[in-house]
Amino acid sequence: MCKQAPSKIARHPAVNDVIARAITAAGVPVTKEPVGLARLDGKRPDGLTLIPWQVGKPLTWDVTVVSTLADSYLHSTSNSAGSAAETASVRKESKYSPFLQITYSNRLH
């Protein structure tokens, strides 16, 4: 948790709710913070569709909120627009890379 950006805590559930409501409005039921879908470290995605989305698998999502004014991003964001988002994207891809490899290998077979 970043002590310099307390509003980040409030924005995460708000964004997660918007995503869940949008998918539900499209007629697809969802569950937030699904049980039984945990990584090795015990963390889990923010949501999951309750019906298959593609290739017989549900859609999952995991919200990331970054603060461009956080000490950890301030140097890079003052030099390059979008650098906080890019860093967060790389971290997110790394976080879920084991799942992506499973998904891609299953598509090939």
C-alpha cells in the first residue's frame, strides 16, 4: 500500500465494480474475488464470468490502479508520459504469465 496515494485504495473497488456492472449489463453473470482460483501466493483475480467466454473458459479480470505521484513512479512519470501505466502493465503480465502459458498451450492442442 502506498501511503502517498490513499485514494488508490478507494479507486480499486470502484473500478472493479464498473467492470463487473458492465459485463453483467451485457447479460453475463459474474462473481467478484472468486474462490478457488488462486495463484501459488494465495492472491486471486478481482472477478470471473460465470459462463464460458472463449475456448470454453471464463473471462477473468484483475484491476490495477497506479498513482503517477507515488514515490516509486515519480521519477519516471516526470520524464515520460505513461511510464507508470507501462510499468504496471509489465508487472501484471509477469504476475499472470504462468496462467497465460497454460492457456496458450491448451489452445494449440
